[in-house]
Amino acid sequence: MERIPILRMGDLLLVTIQVDMHDRLALQLQDDLTERIVSDRARGVLIDISALDLVDSFIGRMISNTAAMARVLDARTVVVGMQPAVAITLVELGLTLDGVKTALNVEKGMALLGKNIV
């Protein structure tokens, strides 16, 4: 089964989505990420969606739900690299991603999580 890699950087997890997301892959990522938050004792999650040109309502809800699950597991989530078309689609679908912090790029996302890239 296809999986999206989850990289550990200290007490953070980095997820870079570089493939078209489909429902099954999104659910697998959600399961893998919550397991890794617990097993790695992660304090933050950075999700890079800069390669996504398009999202549907399911993927938007999955991002929001994943951030909510991470919060319950005591990890903050920042979504980085959102394309303008993705932002427009999410707003048009009425998905505001409550509780999800966003940043323009990985560097700014790391700063939001209190980490500096050297």
C-alpha cells in the first residue's frame, strides 16, 4: 500500500505530501501520523502541502481532523505551502480549518512551532 513518509526532526514530525491525495491514502496518513506522534513523543507536526494543486472537501476535513487529533495528543500542527487555488477551494467549501495554523513555507512553519532552521 502507498504511504506518505513521515520524517522525525527532533521533537517534530515533518510530512511532505508530494502525490495526489485520495481518500484511502489520506486516512492511512492520519493513522500513521497519530501513531508516530505517540511513539516519537512529538510536540509538533509540520504538514507541507505545497505540491497539492487541488483539494476536495474530504481532504480538507482530513487535514482539520488530523490537526485536532494531534492537539489531543499534545502536539501542535502547522500546514505550510498552501497554494492560492487550494485556499480558495477550502473557503468556497466552507472549510476554515479551525485550530490549524498555516504558514507560507517550511521555514515560517518551523518558526511557528518554535524551531529555527540553521
